[in-house]
Amino acid sequence: MIITLTTDWGQNDFYTGMLKGRIISAFPNATLIDLAHNVPQYSIDKAAFIVRHSYSSFPAKSVHVIMVNSEIVVKSRFLITENNNQIFVVPDNGAISLLFNSPPENVYAVSYDVTGSFASLNCIANIFSKLASDQPLSEIGEFTNDFITKTPIKATWDESLIIGNVIYIDSYYNAISNISRKMFDKIGQGRQFDIYVQSHHNRVKNLSITYNQVPSGELLALFNSADLLEVAIRDGFAAQLLNLSVGSEVKVKFATQNKIISGDQPTLW
């Protein structure tokens, strides 16, 4: 079994070594993958974004563990669920509600006693010892539909305008928005457009396919591998230079049209 780890610890923190050691001790045949360490401390949203847009690349039945803000929780327990043929083990801190388009139906809680500053470690080891013996999730934890949820930032739109926000900034300081290609195509219907980033002074009139389609130092926009609208500066650092942060506005204004979009609106994010 493949097990991915996403934490807000440093790669060399002893917490990382303890977690890996306990998982391998409980599940000797497991393959551990460092999906992401050094997630900004306590940033549940960023951890969920990384896992949400990574897990589908892994083989079926892989297990994805999030250990971000894992010790500071209202209820001392982990949540386990299987979704899209993958298994997720996360603290009850809202992360589970950010991983999918809709809340998972079958969620199981595994509670533990707080006996020290890293009390969750024994709980994780116990979970993986049971996964190693092929116990079903329903026997590992107790079914629950009462868990903490968080509401993701969603873009808004009308017939000629999409207003979104930056939801993630990567290590190149590219700013990724919550405007999906599906939303862009549905609202735009092939019309000309202007993309404004935080200010009308920062405007992009065309979509790029790759980062090298504009001159060095120029602002660009493209749909990335997650099909989300991303703003970057070729050979530069957009978020730094434009003073962008999570929540900064990204606006797409389409050429006006007389036809109003009507009928049932599909999910666009």
C-alpha cells in the first residue's frame, strides 16, 4: 500500500521521523511518499489544496494522511473515509470538507486520549495496524456525520463577469485562483475578455498555454494542470511583485452580449 504524508512540519523535524517510524512499524510493507512537508503552519486550506489536486494521480486504494494543525483540535480524533477509490486519514479540523466537491458520505471517527503534546501519534499507529490487517473502515472507526467543516472560497459570476480569488500561491509565487476552466468556458462562451489581477493596472487580454509564450517579465494567465486559472510573471514572482496573497481578487470581464444565460446552472467549480 502507498501512503502519502502531508504535514506542516519541516522535512527534518523529528516529528516526521516519529510518524514514519510508527507507520512502518505498524505496516511494514507500506511505501511512504512525502507528498508535502513545510506546509505553512496551521494552514489547513493549503494542505487540503495540495492533497485535493494530487491524490487522483496515485494508484487506487492509496492512503493520504494529513497532519496539519493535528494537535490543536476540538475533538481528539481522526476521520477516515474512502472517496474516489482512495482512502483519507485526517484530523477532525475541517480538512475533510475541503478535499472533495461535496462532503463524503461514509466517514468514520477514531478517538484518542490526550496524554501529551503528540498524542495523535499512537492513534495513527493504531489505524495503520488495522489497515495492514485489511480491516474495513467501518470496523476501524465509528460512523459519524458530525464533523467540523470549512467552507471554501468560491467564485461568483453573472452573464459577463467572474469574480474569483487567489486560493493558493506556489513556490514560484504563481497565484492560483478558484476560477475553473469549466466556469470560464461556460460563462465566456468564446467571447473576448480581460483578466484583472487585484487592480485594473494588472491586465491580461489573452490566455497562454505555457509560461514562455510571453516576454520575460510580462504578466500572463493560463489554466494550469488542475484546470484552475493561474496568474504568473515569466521569469518573475507574481505574488511578490503584485503584492498578492490568498484572498486577492482575480476578475474576468467578458465582452458584453445581449443573450442572457438561462436554464439550469451546472456546478462550475
